[in-house]
Amino acid sequence: MRLLCGLLLCLVVWAAEARKGGKGRRMRSRDRSNTIKRFAEDCKESTVNGEKFFDCQERHLTAVLLGWPEDIHHLLLARNKIQVLRDNTFSHFRNLRSLDLQQNEISRIDEGAFNGLSRLTTLLLQHNRLSVASEGMLIPMPQLKYMRLYDNPWRCECQLDSLVRFIQVPSNRNIGNYAWCAEPREFSGRQLKKLDAELLCSPQQENVLIPHPGNQTLPASQKKSDATSLCHTYVHPVPRLDCSNRDLKIVPADIPLDIVRLDLSRNNIKQLRSKEFVKVKDLKLLNLSGNSLENIDTAAFMGLLYLGELDLSNNSLRYFQYGVLEDLYFLRKLSLEDNPWICDYNIHYLIYWLKHHPSVSHTGLVCSEPEEFRGWPVENYVKTYNADCPKDKQLAGITGQELTAETEEELFPELGPRPYRVPKKFEIIRLT
Ligand SMILES: *[C@@H]1O[C@H](CO)[C@@H](O)[C@H](O)[C@H]1NC(C)=O
Ligand SMILES: *[C@@H]1O[C@H](CO)[C@@H](O)[C@H](O)[C@H]1NC(C)=O
Ligand SMILES: *[C@@H]1O[C@H](CO)[C@@H](O)[C@H](O)[C@H]1NC(C)=O
């Protein structure tokens, strides 16, 4: 009887629960268990060139979870919510070569946090909330070659002394670059790499007037336009800089030199200046889609020997100046849609270049002006242009030597004294 009563009571309670939203509660608790599982399962394991990657980026993680595969080489934890790295957090991952912790909320790293990472070469801690750290945390990682620390509010006081000295050892040239002091005021904006370490622990630090050779404190505006503080860098699988949607008006300065993919899309860049990318020699993909580009200097792409893909879609381009594309030897893909291409004489250079580079596939080259050609593929416009001007008429009065550039004559039928008819003179024109 008592048992039956108990059961009945249970039933009644259960029914009442169900009536007043027990269903919702059940859903919620199922959600929760799903969520926990999902965090662990959602991370993607993959193998590239024999190296194992474990990708747990952007998963709202606040800690490293148990049960992750231990034989991985690369652990990607960017854009989570980790705040503290405690002792031995990574000690299971003995094969780890790179550890990406950027864009978390890390404000504290315990001295033994990186214990066991004896093979780690790359550690990314940029875009976090670190103000102090000591060299001690680096001792378990004798192979460390590459460490990013910028965009953290470093407090340049005595506690930071050992780390600063470590960063400044000449052989550590890829460690701690671009990291700045946020505090105290007299050091604010100075690079950790270049700080006089002697001053950090000097007892009268507060009172010492630090000599600024040439007043080196970076003005805020200059800091703001620096690529490394504005954009996010990624190392795997290839060095990539993501500057999209940052309201940029110009291409930022100091793009790290090893970047392979550069995303500048969805900004407000109106023009590309001369030699804008000249030092970023490994660049393979450049995305300038969704800007307000009207004008590209003829030397803007100088040095981009290996660029394979250029996205210029969704801009305000009307034509290319003569010579703009000449530096792009290995281009394969050129996206040109959503630009107000004007089908008049100036567009011929682009068609001419494309004709001479048959390996380049291009998309989106459609006339928007003048009205009579609106919606036409630009190639078709050029064809009718040439049909309207029969060749023999145009060629009257040209010397035999000039005739060698046949294709160009087709495309540039207005002969006359225009210098770009003679291929030998391309170089000169580019500079004018
Ligand atoms: C350095 O810059 C500060 C702030 O702009 C200014 O007040 C100071 O006079 C400058 N010092 C020198 C030596 O130019
Ligand atoms: C360039 O960026 C735009 C917008 O962010 C994107 O839609 C497009 O796919 C990107 N192009 C390439 C080639 O990655
Ligand atoms: C073109 O660029 C603008 C500004 O960046 C963006 O808002 C828009 O979505 C883009 N359009 C397309 C079709 O990508």
C-alpha cells in the first residue's frame, strides 16, 4: 500500500510537472547534455601531410576538455572563452608542434601550464588579456621558435622583466614581435622587443624620465593602421591575415612578410598605391572584394610574383590603367564582377592582357556603360569595336617593325602616336 501510494504520488507530481512546463525542462536538460557532447565531438580531427590537426576553434570553450586525441600535432583553440591556463593543461599532448590560443580571454598563465610540450615550436597567444607572464612558463618548450604575444595589455613592470629579456635574445627573433606595453604610461606604446630591460625593475621607475630617442611613443593613429593590431593572423594551414570588415580606408602597414592569404574584403579602400604589397612576396591569394576601389596604381601589385588568385569583385573599377597587371606572372583566377566597367577605349588593355595570359580564368567582366553596351561581355564589345574599324584602314602608314605586335594592333586600332603600341616601351609607360 505504501509502495502504491508512493508510486501514485510520483505520478501526480510527474503529471503536475508535465503540465506546468516539464516538457520544457526535459528539453532543456537534453539540450545541456547534447551541448557538452557536442563540444567534444564537434571539434574536427584531420590529417594534412601526415600531421594531425585538432580543430576546436570558436566552440565557446572555457577549458581544454578531457578525451581529446593525444597524438595530435596541431591544436587549434582560437576564438574560445578560455581565461586561465593552469598547470599541466596540455601535458597529454606530447607530440604537439603548434598551439593556437589566440582570441581567447586569457589573463593568467600558470608557470607549469605548458609542461610536457617539449616539441612545441609555435605558440599563439595574441589577442588575449595578458598583462603579466614570466619566462618560466617557456622553460618546458625548448623548441619554441615562434610565439605571438601582441594585442595583450602588457604591463611593463618588474614582473615582466624575465619575459622581456627572453624576447630580446637575438636568436629569438620570431618571439614576441609587435607586442607593446599598455602600461605604465611612460612605456605605453613601446615595443617589448626594444624596451630597455634595465628600466623595468629599477626602483625609481616611476620617477625616471625615460629618454625617448626621437620620441618613440607611437601615436595612436599610427598604431591603429598597423596590420598586426587590426587584423587576425592565422598560421595553419598557411599563414593568413584576416583584415576583412575592419572599416579600413587604406591597406594597413606592416603586413607580416610571411603571409600567404590576405583578406582585405569588405572595407572602404578607395585606391591601391604603388608597391602596396611589395614585401609580402609569398602572397598567393589577395581578396579586395567589397571595397570602393576606383584607382589602382600601375605598380600596386609589384612583387606579387606568386599571386594566384585576385578577387576585385564588388568595387568601383571602371577600367585598369595600362600596366597594372604586368607584375602578376602566375595569376590563375581574377574575379571582376560587380564593377562599373566602362566599355570604351580604356578597357582594351585589360582584354589585351587577358588574351596574352590564357591561363588566367576571369569572371564578371561585363560592360555597365555606355548604355548601348550595357550587359555585354567586354570581349564582345571589343570584337565589335574591331569589326567597326577594319584593320587595313588602321594599318595605313605603319612600318613593318610595328606590325609585329599583331594582337595589340587588333586591340588598339587607333594607331597614331600612342606610345604603348611598341612593346619595348612598356616599362617606361608603367612609370608615367
Ligand atoms: C614627446 O611627445 C610628448 C607627447 O606628444 C611631448 O609632450 C613631448 O614634448 C615630446 N618630447 C620630445 C623630447 O619631443
Ligand atoms: C573574398 O571575400 C568575399 C567577402 O568576404 C567572399 O565572399 C569571397 O568568397 C572571397 N573571395 C575569395 C576568392 O576567397
Ligand atoms: C559588396 O560590398 C558591400 C560593402 O562591403 C557589402 O555590404 C555587400 O554585401 C557586397 N555585395 C556582394 C554581392 O557581395
